[in-house]
Amino acid sequence: MSRCLSERAFDHVVLERGEVANSWRNERWDSLRLLTPNWQSRLPGYGYEGDDPDGYRDMAETIAFLARYAEVISAPVETHTNVTSVQPDDAGGYRVVTDRGAWQCKTVVMASGACNIARVPKFAEAVPEGVATLSSMDYRNPGQLGEGGVLVVGASATGTQLADEIHDSGRPVTMSIGEHIRAPRLYRGRDLEWWMDAAGVLDERYDEMEDINRARKLPSLQLAGTPDRSTLDLNSLTDKGVKLVGRLAGINDGKAQFSGSLANQCALSDLKMGRLLDTIDEWAGENGLDSEVEAPYRLEPTRFPDEPLLGLDLTSGEIKTILWCTGYSPDYSWLDVPVLDRKGRIRHDGGIVTDAPGLYLMGIQFLRKRKSALIDGAGDDARDLSAHLAQYLDG
């Protein structure tokens, strides 16, 4: 957004609570790599410049990439500036209060992201003493964990990656499976992200969706950015010895209670994957790629126990740690403008906060396009919203 505003010669400032790429520096686990190939980090006026376009950047490389971008575009970043309040002023604009002073402005772009607070179920309070708990936001590496079994709750990209890493550290892992979307890392010889980009899946717009609220709540694809470009899914975890159970429905008297929906969750995930691959196959055929790539195929159906556990005594000593990989929520505790719905989400139309003229939103799932939450999606959203912002200021 800063680059787009500079191109339009708009005076602006970027307020950052820490250093550039603060979340990547301080709120991610050590081994995390981007889920998207390096070539797919296309920002306005900047992109990947290395010699491994099909690789996946690690955390140090991602931090360096974003810091370099800020330098290249001369972004006017005020680091270590924590916003404590955004409120309407008497002139029709906004007053932004920080721990280093206040700004008066006509417009505000909220780009604080969607992953500020780990989402942990209320019943986590019932975990018995003797079982350690932490969220994926707090997790850094297996060295944080005590010896003994680990219950990983959640089966999207984060849950599968951490279950894999923890199991490889020698700890027994039980994985609680809720809604997830299975996906192959490579399909027909090319990265799945390449297919989704080329076929236009990632460019699908928010105003073309039958149910945009549902689309925005879909879990992330079960993808991992590994050096060998391997597929990480429930089958590969099962092959390693990870035990699968259903969705964690509650904890009562020290006993974890699991839903009996494991088979249905797995079947639904395979169905969603099949639909995505059907879309890719159709596009490849229509665009003459069938002769250039591998033939279509489908992965083996997800395997699961015939009679999965429905309960687990957390006082038995089998489980020593519970790791919550149950998603994230944005933090709008600083927003003193009445634009939140009953679930604490900002009401907006593709990032335009219609109830508060001059207020804009960026960096959340499916803001304007399916790729909005990716680095690669920020540019298109910024171009659209900066154009609307310019029209608003021209009044």
C-alpha cells in the first residue's frame, strides 16, 4: 500500500509496532517456510531476485525480503510505534494515538493482519494440571516441549507441519482432526500454486462468491514448503506413526472427548481436493497443456482408523503437552470506531469500510481475491484500495 500511495504522491506514514516484518520475526516457529514458491512473492515494484524461484523461503529469508522491500520503495516506516487508539476526529478524519504521539489524518489503512491472537477453545481451561499447553503462536521448536506424548489440535497447514516436526523429534504425537483441505505439493509435475495462479483460482473475486463469509472462513490448504517439495498430508503423517483422532469436542473431568466425525472430515477434505484438481485439469485441457505436463491422477484416499478413539484420559500421563493449532484472530482492541460486527470482525466491502468513510482494511483472508492473505495478493488489493482512497480524497 505504501508503494501505491507513493506512486500517487500521497503523503503518508507507516506505523509499525516493532521492526519491519515484526510478526515473522517474533510470532512464528523457527523452521517455518513460506507455503508459496519464491517466484510468487510479487509486490508492486519488487519481486524475487534469487536463483531458486521454485524454492520456499525460510524465516530469515522472508524477513530479509520484506525489509529489503521497505528499503527499495523508501517506505516511510515509523518502527517501534504501537498504535493504542484509532478514533474519529471532529474534522471528518481520524486521530491515531500511539505510544510515541498522535497523528491526525483523513484516511487510515488498517494492515495489522489477521493472525494477531491465537484462537484457543474455551474448554482449554479444563486441561488438567500436569499437562502443558501452548498455542502455535507461542511454539518455536520441539525443545520447548517436555518429554512425552503431544496432542496436536488442528489439521490445517500449521497443525500438519508441527505434528510432523514434533514426531521427528522423537515424541509420540496424537493429532485431532477438524475441518481441513488436503492438497498435493506438486501436481502433474508443477507446483500446486503454479496451477492455481495460472488457472485463475487465486484471482477469484470476493464479489463473485455465493457465500463470501464461508469462503473467508475456509482453512488453509495442507501445504508445506519443504526443500524436497514433498506432500505433507494425513497419510504421510500416519505412515510415520502419528495417531489420528476426531475433532476435539471438549474436556470433561480430565478426559478429552473427540467427535466421531473423523471419517467424514477426511472424506470431505478429499472431495474438496478432487474438485480443485478437476478445475486444474479442465483448465489445462482447454489451454493445450495436456501434452506438456504429466497425465492427471488422484492421490490415494485419506486413511484413518476403523475405530478411532472417542476419548482420552489426560490424567494418565500419555499426553504431556497439548499444542493448539486452531487458528488465529485479528486484534482490534485499539480500534475505537463502531465498525465491528457481533463476532468482532470489521464490516467491509472488499476492504472498504463503508460505515466509516476513509477507513480501509488489508491483509485478511479473501479480502478482495482468494489470494489476498498471501504476499502475492497484497499488490492487487493495494492497487484497488489506493484507487478508491484517491477518489475519496478528491471528493
